[in-house]
Amino acid sequence: MATDTHASSSTRPRPWLLIALGTVLALYLVVTFWPSQRAPAAVNAPPPRAPTKADATVDPEDLHVRLEALKDARPDPGEVDRDPFRFQPKAQPPPTPGTGGPPAFAPPPDPTPAPPTGPPPPPPIPLKFIGIVEGRSVGKVAAFSDCKRTFYGREGDVVDGRYKLLKIGVESVTMMYPDGRGQQTIRLSGQECIGK
């Protein structure tokens, strides 16, 4: 029997705990939402300055309002051609014939650029630089691919019989055509050929 009364009293809410929680909640709401009597501080307001003697004396001439200036005649606006919806300067009228000016209508210049003179540049080198093989006996050897075959070469070699390898760097190589034209830098980008 003693266990039944203890179990039923533990499930009932304790009235003193509810009163304490209600009081704390009421105090919080009052402090948060109660209108305060103090004025809010001005943000970035300059500090008040003390009045000086110069502020106390005002010259009566400074207070004179010139009412007679309102009675003066206004200047004539003249001939004005204003259009608030046009955002371009007014076009100049065409010169009259016989004044020796430019013609009334001139054709617009051709916007297409002139074709470059001289031979066209050589086509880009289609090889992909896929890596470097380094050994004591052979030195640096660069590997290339055209996504079908693989080619190897050292600095100064002609690769695929068409391209001369000038320099092997860490992440790129410099190649050109054997006749000395079309020097290009090819970056390490042959990973796209793997698996094809």
C-alpha cells in the first residue's frame, strides 16, 4: 500500500514548482515588453556643444529678406527644344547645299574588320601531353597521345615525325613544327584520352 501512495504523489505536479515557473515567466515578459521611460540613445549623434558668444549675436542684415527680387522680370527662356524622354544629344541639322560642308548623308563605316594579311597561322598541335618518364640512363622522356597511339620523345626529338619537342617542363611541354613556326605550349591534359 505504501508504494501506491508514493507512486501517485510522484505523478501529480507540485504546486510550488508551477508557481515558481509562472512567476519567472511573468517577470521575463514584464521586463521584455514593458515600455521603458528612458529615451533611446541617439546613434552616432555628435556631442552637444556649448553655445558661444558668436551664436548669441545675430546680424540684423542677415535676416533681411529681399522681397523686391520677386517682382523683377524673369529672363525669356528663348527657343528650347527639350524632350525628357530622349536621352541623346540633339542631332545637328544637315548643312545646306553649297556651303562646302560634308554631304548630308554619309554611309556608315563597314563594321567588319579587314582580313589579316600574310599566311594563316599553322594549325594547333593535336597531341595531348600525358606524362613524363624519368630514368638515370635515358633522362626525361615525355609521353604524348592522340587518343589512338602513344608517342615518346626527349628534348630536341621530332615526335610523330611532325612536331619538334623543344622543352619538357613539370606540367607542360613546348613544341613547334620542324620548320620553326607554330611554337605552342601543351599542358598536362592527356587524361581525357585514357579509356578511349
